[in-house]
Amino acid sequence: MRYTVRFFRGIPMSLLTFAFLGAALAAASEPAPPPAPEAPQVLEARPIGDLPVEARMPFLKKGGSDYRIGRQDLLQLSVFDLKELDQTVRVADDGSITLPLLGRLQVAGLTKGELEATIARLLEERYVRNPQVTIFVKEYESKKVAVSGAVKKPDTYEMLGDKTLLEMISLAGGLDRDLGKEIVIFRPTEEGKAERISVDLDKLVYEADPALNVAVMPGDIVYVPSVEKVRIFVTGAVKNPNLYEVPRSEPVTVLKAVTLAGGTTDRAAESKVQIIRTGADGKRMTVAVNLKKVKRGKADDPVLLKDDLVLVPESFF
């Protein structure tokens, strides 16, 4: 025991310091134990179609499409190294297409990518290995909207993507003149009937009410009614004798018709104005109007009918 103590005491301090530092360095050089693994994150699986539009954009930009093929769509099909299937087919009213080698396939409701995968799977099961199938939608017949009435370019338009009422009217060149008070959307229902949706034109266009800029659906008919016009002839001693067309919704009296014609001349016999009217039986009749008394409020101002002629005679005295 004494021997051991003496030996320890005999070791120089420099050697002890070196030994302790070496042990510390050795401990520091040992790799740290790995951290405990975190619990795996569970992600909710949701179909792309259920995501909001902004979340679906990355998928769409990679070449996918959420457009569902519909009836009467025109599809162009091509298969690499299998020319027998390269063709253009239109989807039938029952939602099917007929292809050589494969027969009749139900395609309505499928996306372009889903149809490509379906055809590729059928070909691989029966004929070729790893077929490369490409589908191109040439005509979107199932997503067309008709715009008619008082628009500059009435026609049937393809509705690619979501469209609002104002966007469809813009595609049709905008509104024309002589508009009515509303825009009507006829929307087909599952029962084979048409739902009628009326939109106030003034509030939509002039008051810019966003609630009225409704979403348009495939198959809709957007109709912009025009106002029916009443033709009034004004002739004789007026400053601008002519044919005038006025909306039927606005009653036109003799005084208003004369005002439209620029008023009477200095030689007008205002007390002898006549309305020349053709009846339903084809016979002509004359209605006398004392325009001078009408202006003074002492006589009624008759309302004119369609195709009436207002004659203001000249006075020779």
C-alpha cells in the first residue's frame, strides 16, 4: 500500500494534467447519441378536386386538368406506335366512345388524365406493353353557353374555366342598344325542364352589384331581351319630319311625337293636327287633335299606337 502511494506521489503534475486532458478529449470525440425520433406526421388525404382553387394550381400547372369530359365533346386520341387507334371521336349522348380493338368505353365524367390511364391499362392487358396514350379535347361541346338577344355578337361560346354572367356578355361583344330591364338565364334541370333566372340589368351593369354577377353553368342560355319598338310617323309642318322608333314600354303621345320631330314650324295649324291610323281590318281612320289646346292643358293628349301617322297641316292664313 505504501508503495502505491509513493508511486502516485512520484508522478509529476504535468503528467497528471496531460492524462486528465486526454480523457476529456476522448470523451468529447465520442459521437453524441442520436435524438429520439419524432412521431411521424399524419397528413389528411384529400382529392385534388376538393381543394380550393389556389391549392389546386400546382397540380394543374404540371399538366393535369380537372375538366371532366362531357357529352358531345370531340376527342383526339393518339397511341405511340399504334396507329390503328389514332383517331378523332365524338362522345355520344350516352357518354361513351367506340374505339377499334377496345370497343365501347364510358368516358363522360372522366378527366383527360383518367381516360388516358384507362385506355393505357386496357391496351397493356390485351395488346402492348407500356403504351403511351395521349388525349386532346378539340371541342368542349358539353361546356358551351349560348348568348343571344341584344348583344353585339350573339353566338354559342365555349366555357373554358369558370365564367360569370358579365364575362359571357363580354365574350359576346358586350351589350347592344335598345335593352330591356333584365337579363334572363335559362338553365336546364335534371328533369329536362329549364329554370328561369332573372337578373336586374341596371343593378348589374350600372350599379355594379357583385351579387348579381352570377356564375354561368354549362348548357345555360343567356338571353338579353331588347325592347320592342313602336314606329311613329310624324310629317307636315314640323321641323324634322321622319319615322321615329320608340320603346313600347314608354307611351308616346301626340305632343311627344311632335317634340321628337323638333316641334312645329311657324306655319303649322296646331288646332287641326290629325292621327291617321290603320285598324285591324285594314281600314284607315282619322282622329282629330287640337294640339294648341293640348299645350294649354285644356284637351287630352292622345297616346299613339304602332304605325300611327301624325300629320300637322300648314295654315294658309
